[in-house]
Amino acid sequence: MSSQQATEAVPETSAPTAAFVASNLLVCSMLWGSSLVLIKLSGNQNPFVLAAMRGLIGGTTLAVWFATQGKSILPQRHEWRVWAILGTLNGWLPNVLLAYALTRLPTATAGMIQASSPLIVAILSHLLFADERLNPRRFLGIAIGFGGMAILIGPAALPDSGIDETGVLIMLAVAFSYAMANIYVRTVRGTDPGRMALGQQICSGAGAMVLALTLAGPSAFAPVLPNALPLLALGALSTALPMLMFMHLIRRTGPTRASMVGYLTPVWTTIMAVLFLDESIGLRELAGGAVVLAGVAVVSFSGRLKAIR
């Protein structure tokens, strides 16, 4: 579940200290930001296999946490559809596409493209929800954000640019899938966000597992054991743990402040890609990513500033 989704589901609550907010935002965004790097470090995994392992490990981790709290991990009758839809739109589908895109794009570039998802959400919300109409400031934010995307990926349309067009299109599909999941969550009522996270991971892992066995076969799981450590970190530390932290953060700080995690995540991804994958970041990537995040910030905070004063 993306940070934007969960922020729609829980009303704004208390206002803890700035130190609490900052520390939790930094840790949560760092864990989420590490996911793209861990995918690269997981070896040459089949994308369906990687998505299956990520979902199953994440789902198992959340199920254990729910069980230790004495809570049921079985879906209620009304939750099946929600779990299945989120398990697809925010689970196995973007996870498979992301794993494949990272075989064609640098990690930092992929993370910056993925950060455009809130811009897509803003446009879709404008079209679908009467109370989400874009005001002039938010239109400006969208224009800024897509201007950043043009800087970031526009050269892919040019011959010999060195930017993989297929990888770019796949990452845009990832961002769109996350955006569609966000829109769907806005229509869900009466479901705890923690249970949505649990069901999403369970259905994501199960769906990807079926696809992996059907399309790739059992032999595709051979690289899993030699790469068990980064896979465990991906599923537990970069998926389940930040989700639990984020749910706690929402309840303590409210959705507006908690949503700031989405702006820090691509920054961590870029830093880790340079440190652990020896990737180099050019001026164009830095400029494009900064402009995208600036546009996202304008769109997201427009009209909400009173809620966080």
C-alpha cells in the first residue's frame, strides 16, 4: 500500500513533537527507499518470482505481527474484493513491472519516475471526485511535475540517448498502477488500513506465485535460496516494517504530515544507489527529480496547509 493510499483512510489526530515526526519520517522513508536497491541486490531473479517472494515474505511478516496482537489474519467477507484489487494494483502487478524495469534502468532514475504517481492521482481525482477539483495552484504543481518528467525522461525519445524507452514506459505503468490503487482506496469505507496492508501483501504474494509457477515454472525459483538475505530484507524490512511504522505514524500525526514520507523516499533511493550500486547521477537526473518532487509538493500541500499548522 502506498503512503498516499493510507493517508486517505484515517482522520488526522494528535500532534506529537517535531523530533518524533522527523525521526519516524526519516526511518520509514529510508526503509521504503531501500526497496529498489534490494531488488537489484537480489540477483538476476525472474520478475514474477521476485514479486512472489516479496509479497509472501511481507504478508507473512504482517500476519505474524497481527497474530501477536491477538488479531485475526483471516479476511472478513467484505474484505475479499478489497484485498484482491489492492493485491493486484498495488501488489504483484507493479512489483513485477518494477523488477523488470530495473533490469533496463538505473535505480535512481526508476525511483524518480515512480515519484510521479501523486501527479497522476491528482489528475484522476480531478476527473472522478467533485471534492478533488484542481485549483490554479494545483494545476501549476502538475505542470511543474510533468515538466520535471520531461527533463528526466524526455531524451528517451531521441536516437542514441542512452535511455531505455521500454524501461521508462514500464516505470510509468508502475506509477499509474499505484495511482489507480490510490483512487480505489478512496472509495473503500469501513476497512482498517492495517488490514488492507495485510490483505494486499497476502494477495500480492499469492497472485505472483501462481503466475511465477505458471509462466516460469518451479526451476525459476532456483536463485531464491542463494539470494535469501536481500529477499528477506526486501519483504520484511522494506515492505512490512515501514508499513507498520507508517500506520503508527498516521495515528499519531494525521495523514497530512505522514504523507511527507513520499517526498523523502526517492531521495533515499538515489543516495543508496550511489553508495551501494556504484551508480552515477548526472545533472539532468538531479534537476528532473528535483522538479518532479517540487511539483508533487505543490499539488499535495495546496489547500492543506491549515491542517498542519
